[in-house]
Amino acid sequence: MLRLRRYRVFMICAFVITVLLYHVSKNSQWERPNVYNKVEAPRPLKPQSQSQPPQKPPSGGSHDETVDRPVPNRETSIKIPLLKTTSEVKGGYGLPKAPLTSTPTSNAVKPHKTDAHETVKVRPPAPTVPQDTVSASDIAIHWKKPKEWFPVATESLIALPTGLPKPMPKVQFQFKEESAAAKEKREMRLAKVKAEGFRAWSGYKQFAWTHDELTPVTKKAKDPFCGWAATLVDALDTLWIMGLKDEFDEAVVAVKAIDFTTTPFRNDIPVFETIIRYLGGLVGAYDVTGGHSGKYRVLLDKALELAEILMGIFDTPNRMPILYYNWQPSYNEGPKRASTVSVAELGSMGMEFTRLAQLTGDNKYYDAIARITDALEELQNRENGTALPGIFPVNLDASGCNRTAAARAEQRAKSEAAQKQIEDAASLSDAPQGYSPDAHGHGSKPDRGTAKDDSKDLEFQVKRDVAAKDSPAPVSAKGLPVDWECVPQGLTSGGYGSDSYSMGGSQDSAYEYFPKQFALLGGLEPKYRAMHEKTVAAVKKYLLFRPMAEGNPDILFSAKAVSPDGTDENLRYEYEVTHLTCFLGGMFGLGGKLFDSPEDVEIGKRLADGCAWAYEVMPTGIMPEFAQILPCEKADDCHWNKTMWYEHLDPEVSWRNTQMEEYYARKAEWKVEMARLKTEKARRQEAAKKAEDEAEDRRLRPANDTLPAGTGAEKPRIDPNIPHDAGKDLRDKESHHNLKRDAYEGERSEDQTDGKKIEEKVKKLESELDLNSDSGYQNSQQQSWDENYQKPMSEIYFPAEPIKPLTHEEYVAQQLKTERLPPGFSTLGDRRYILRPEAIESVWYMYRITGDPIWQEKGWRMFQAVIKATQTEVGHSAIDDVTSTTQPLPADSMESFWLAETLKYFYLLFTEPDVLSLDEWVFNTEAHPFRRPTAAGRKR
Ligand SMILES: *[C@@H]1O[C@H](CO)[C@@H](O)[C@H](O)[C@H]1NC(C)=O
Ligand SMILES: *[C@@H]1O[C@H](CO)[C@@H](O)[C@H](O)[C@H]1NC(C)=O
Ligand SMILES: *[C@@H]1O[C@H](CO)[C@@H](O)[C@H](O)[C@H]1NC(C)=O
Ligand SMILES: *[C@@H]1O[C@H](CO)[C@@H](O)[C@H](O)[C@H]1NC(C)=O
């Protein structure tokens, strides 16, 4: 009985499953496996359903025909071949399923210091991967220390420079005792900054605790940076500096619990962001709390935990780093090569690893980044290495493999292969190729990605090869793929044909780190000074410009130069005003002080002033992400010229003038015609009246009133004797022509460019002619007068008045009104403000360097504007449009740099100047302070 019931239940279940399966199979991808193989990154309902193309049922039954059969209730004929067993899903990490939520091309990210339009590769919106696409088994995957393929022998490690730190010029101004009034004002401001810091932190704590970021409008959290509590780690030292000790201690407890060996959110660790935010945050917090003599050893321990993982990125043949690190063991086991990178991502790890080496005495950290410095130095010094000697193109090929040489070799190999095929037509199967792993016979593996350029995406191919356990690539004695070797080279331009050079996103912090590294190393490594000085010389020679702006402010910005041909001869410039570039004032100021170049300090002031100015000219008082402005030809002979600005905004001045001339001519003709038609109308009305009168007369004549019915005599008739072309006199060629000319001359005599005057004149003429009162019929188009000419009176059409085009001035005025461009600006490419720090960073450097309280005033105005526009109930939000004349819309984003950098710099602008003095501290690009070695002893 029991058994039978169980059996029945089973039967019912089987039936239900059968019916369901039938329906699913009718609609699902299972019937069209090939489509799915090609789809790059579909949002899977279930990650595993897409991992395998459909297979024949294991029983070898007649799957295909039964599925198609429209009779669902034949349970025995339908198998369940497509559902994998749980053990199958869990097993075999050879192809773990988490990676399927992203594509191989996801191996790049838009770092926060990167312009969207300069992103090297495209990535899907990984940060918002919903958690439910990742199942519990993924979370179980942990990073494991992989085998080292290209280790550096201990004796070859590049060691930290030794010796006593060199004396260096003071960076900070020698501040004097402040007045009581000044102190009160300063402390009041300081308290306001702290209050906003507390607001942001409390919002994070309440709604996003241990997540990466708070969404400050919706009061939720998001995890774009692996979910290791980015805001919490990034804000540690800010909390400490602001004196939020309890909050700090609470955060340190949470730091202890972070597990850097796993993340459910990403398959790749974004290396640049991880280093500057997490590693920098931990090291900075360790340093500000006293370092080895402090009470927070756990901060260094966590930094080392993270660094241990990150060291894997340097395990490449040329020791250039992998910048999107596929941390999962299955992807991480094989040999790797660096790919095309942005300068900033490559060059912005120096300080963090250098400080770790100093704190631990372990040279492996210093070695890792010293090799990058050396590679950059070699490129900077290579003859014709870059189009603008001294600085680098935004994209660099860090693979260490000479593509040109490889392409040639491949070409050779191909022709040899072709030759061989001719010789032996039978051996089609072995096709020897160049070094590209793709060419090595595992073409049978389904292509899951869109490897556009095989030689370019080596890293991805390696991963794929590693993943392809079922068809292992042939390996050499060392365990490397036999085609691993390549023609070596140093760093080269990673652009194809045209390279862009600027101090903006994707490049900024690489340069920023040269003087900072010099300071951090106590002046013991001279190459950083040399590299800085070459950079600065190139920036001065090629990039700096003074904008043409109302009031002729003495400010500077740094442009972007694009070299189309690898030389500096045909540069194309974009005169940018970008928020990311605003760090440059601070860099010039710091470098100018460290290397005793007053000129550079002056330039730094003008650069910092440029950004402060760009804040003030916007309606919200905040600078946009990206804009363009008109440059002056010469910095020392620069005058605001509104005519020139207008001409730039509307280059079609002469076309517009022609349009106006044509309009005047049409308008004159129109007026003549209107006069003619009006006369004619009057005449016809008169004639009709006359005819009517006559008819009336006839009707009243008694002797002759017997007219035949239906002749319509009761209606007034147009007297056939009155000609239709009643305006005969006007049509007379001579007089018509004269009239037109007179009217045209009348128009012309006005100042053509003065739209208002013309308008007034036309209005006057119109009222004189009294045309508007009965122009009767408004045509949308002008009627040609010939068309009107022969019409009977009842159908006289008055041609529409010609539409007046916009004058140059009117056109520009309209453009300015809709786009809200401040004087001098030519475009506003990105109107957002996303809580970025670079402008206040430079303002702060200038305050500490010059001691001039004007910088505090500028900074305070910036602070008030920013808070007004971004404050939400629980934090602060990026905004959509800094030119908004009302309240800009919040974008519901509060990146971790808001607390880590922006608020920290605002705060430090109003502390006493010896808090984190620039003579004792050096800040990484995320505003994390590292202790500089002093002559008194390099470690504290
Ligand atoms: C560098 O470029 C200059 C000018 O284009 C050329 O004369 C010179 O030969 C080049 N040097 C090298 C090493 O290619
Ligand atoms: C790459 O190889 C080509 C051809 O062998 C050579 O001309 C070129 O200089 C090499 N490039 C670098 C950066 O070494
Ligand atoms: C302003 O610019 C216009 C157009 O470029 C030029 O013709 C004019 O001479 C300039 N005015 C001054 C004062 O430089
Ligand atoms: C009536 O009018 C007709 C022509 O319109 C004319 O021939 C006739 O003589 C008139 N009759 C009288 C009585 O006037």
C-alpha cells in the first residue's frame, strides 16, 4: 500500500515533469544549442544551464524526435538528459561556473581615474552583478597561492636603496601663530567638515556596513570592488585624523574579518583600485596610528594578506603586472603575460609596495615595483620611444612580446606551411604556426569569447588554455606551452597608430608617483627625480595652456595631445578642463618644492587656481567631470575676446549672414506683393459691390422682373468686364521692379547684424501697410506670386511672411541658454560631479606650500558648494549636472574616495598645518598618508 502510494506519487511527479519539460523544450535554448554557444554573456536564468550545450540523452534514446512530438503525456519517451546532477555541478573546477557570468573580455575595468572614452577594453557592468547569479559553491572558491612560473631569485631582487635619508628642502610654509579670530573661524569650518564626514560615515555604517559603497539616496549598498568593504578600509585614516576614535576601533574589528581570498562579486581583482584603496588604506591607517609602535598591528597583517595575493600579478616573463587578476585557482594556475595597460594602472603601485617593503624589510615588494619603474624609465629615455619625449602614451603594451616581429614570424611560418601543404597534400592536419597559443591545434574547443586580436589578448588565451583541461596544450620542459616564447621587447605604445598624451584619467597617478616616490625613499633613488623632471619639462613644452576667459584670469590647464604618427609634428590638441587632471597643481607644487624649482611652484599655483576658477564659474559652484575651453595662443598675451568665443561656438557666421541677406530680399518681395494683393483685393471688393448694386437696381426695376428661375441673379456676380488682374498698374514691370528695389534698399540700409533693429523696422513697415490686420490666410510655406496671380477674387491668398532665420548672435545666445556654457567654454562633455577630490587636493597642497589663506577661502567656497549640491539624508551623492540652476539630480553614488580623499583634504585644509605635515608625510593617490623617512631614522 505504502509502496503503491509512493509509486503513484512518483508517477504524478513524472507526469508533471514530463509536461513541464515538454513546454520548456519547446521554448528553451536547449533546442538551439549553437545560438547559445555564440552568445557572449547572456543573463542566465541558471548559470549551469548555459554551461553545457545540450547532449544526447545518456540512454541514447530518441531524444530529438520525442522532444518535437506534440504529445506531451508519453512520459517514457522523454528523458531528462539536460539537467546535470548536483554532483556534476559541484565537481570539476576545471570549468567553474562563476566565470560564465562574465566574458573573457571582462578582463578590463574602468578605473575611477579613467576617462570612459579611453578605457582600453570594454567591460560589462561587473560592479552590479546581482548576488543571486552566484551560488553558494562559488563563495566556497578561494584564492590559492599558485605555482610561480617566473620567480625572481633572491639574489636578483632589487633592494630598497640603503643609507641615511638625504636632506630635502622643506615643502611646507613656515606658518606663524594665527590670531584668535582666525583660529575661531578655522575651527568653526573644521567642525563643519567633520560633521559632514560623520554624516557620510554614519550612513555607510547604518546601511552599507562592510559593503563597498553606500548608495546615499536609496540607502542601500553596492560592491563594485570585490565586496571587501572598500569604503570602510578607505576611510580608516580619515576617521582617525578626524578624531572619530570609536568609529575607527569599530572599523578595525570589521577589517579583521575581511577575507581577501575570495569574493562572490568578481572573477577578476581590479588591481589598480585594490592597491590604491585597500592596500593604501590599510598601510595609511597603520602609519597614522603609529606604525610599529602603534596599537593596530592587525592593519599591517591585513595589508600583508592582501599583498600576498597581489604578488601573483607580477608572475609574468617580464615581471610586468596583470591588472585584472583572475584569482580563482582554475584560472590562476597557468603562466600569464601582461597585456595592454593604461599608464596610470601600471605606474600607480609604487608607493604602496615601497612602504610595505619599508615596514617589513622584505625586498620582494620593492622589487616588484622597481621593475616597473625601470621599464618606464627605459621607455622615457629610449630614442623616439614616445611621440612626446618625457611622457607616455595612455596605453602601453606591457606584454613584452614584439608583435611586429611575431607577425612576421607567423607570416613566415604560414608561407612555409602552405609550401608544405603543396608538397604533401595529405598532411592537412598539422598546421604549424607562430607563437600564438591559438594557432596550436586546440581549435576544437568552442570559442567562448570574441578574441578580436589574438596576439593582443595573450592573457585571456592563457586562461582559456589552462581551463581547457580536456585538451591540454603541448608543453615544454619547463611546463610552459611550447609556443610560449616570443621576441622580447620593453614597454611600447599600446595604441594602434594614434597615441594620446595627457595628465588626465588613465595616466595621472603614474606621474604623480615620481616625486612622491622620491620623497618616500628619502631621496635615495635619484631616478625618480630624473623621471619627474622629464615629465614636467614635457608638460610645460607640450600640454600647458592658458584659457581665454572673461576677466583674463591668470590660470593654467593641461591639454590632451594626440599624435597621429608617433612624432610630435602633427599634434592635435583637445583643450580639456577635466576634474581628474586637477591633481596636477599639487604635483607641480610638491615637485617644485622637493627639487627646488620656484617656477614649478608658480605653475602649480596657476593650475590649482584654474580648477578653483572652474568651480566658481559653474552655476552650482562645482566643476564638471569634463569640459573644453578656448585656449589663448600665448599665455602672456591673453585677452578675453567675445567675438572669437562666439565664432567658435558658431563657426557658420558667413553662411548665417548669407541666410540673412536672402531673408531681407524675400521679405522685400513679400512686402511688395502684399501691397499689390491688398490693392487688388480692395478693387475686387469695390467691383463686387458695384455689381451687387447694379443687380439690386435691376431687381428693383418693375417692368422687367421676370427672369427665368435658377439663373442665380439673386447672388451678386462678378462682372465679367472687370479684369481679374486688377493690379495691372502694379504689374507693370518698371514700377514693380522699382518698388521692390526701394523696399530692399530700405532693409539693407539697416545694420544687418543688429537683429533687434531690423525687427523693429519690419514691424513699423507692417503697421504702416496695415497688412497684419487682414492677412487672412496663413500659409506655412510662401506662395509664389505667379500662382496667386490669376486666382479669382474669392481665392486671393496672402503669402506667409518669410521666416526670419537666427542671426549669429541669436544663434549663439540660444546655444548658451540651452547648454548653460560659462564664458570661454566650448563644450561641456560630462556635466557630472562624482565627489572627486583632485581640485581640493591641489588647493590644499597650495595652502600648505604657500601659507596663503586665500587657498582656505577658495577651498571653503568649494566645500559649501559641494555640500549644498550633494548632501543627502544619510550621506552625499554624485550629481548629474553642475550647471543646473536649481538643485541637480543625485546619482545615488558615494564612492569610497569621498571619505578617503575629498573630505580628508577639506578637513586638512582647516586643521593646524602640522597635522600630517608634508615634510613628514607623503600621500598616495587615494590620499593615504605614508610616513616619510627622516634623517633621524628611516623607520618609526
Ligand atoms: C628618431 O626620429 C628622428 C626624427 O624622426 C630620426 O631622425 C631618428 O633617426 C630616429 N631615431 C631612431 C633611433 O629611430
Ligand atoms: C619589434 O620587432 C621589429 C621587427 O623585428 C623591430 O623593427 C622593432 O624595433 C621591435 N620593437 C621593439 C620595441 O623592440
Ligand atoms: C577678436 O576676435 C576676432 C575674430 O577672431 C578678431 O577678428 C578680432 O580682431 C579680435 N579682437 C581683438 C580685440 O583681438
Ligand atoms: C426688359 O429687358 C429686356 C432686356 O434685358 C429688354 O429687351 C426689354 O425691352 C425690357 N422690357 C421692358 C418692358 O423694359
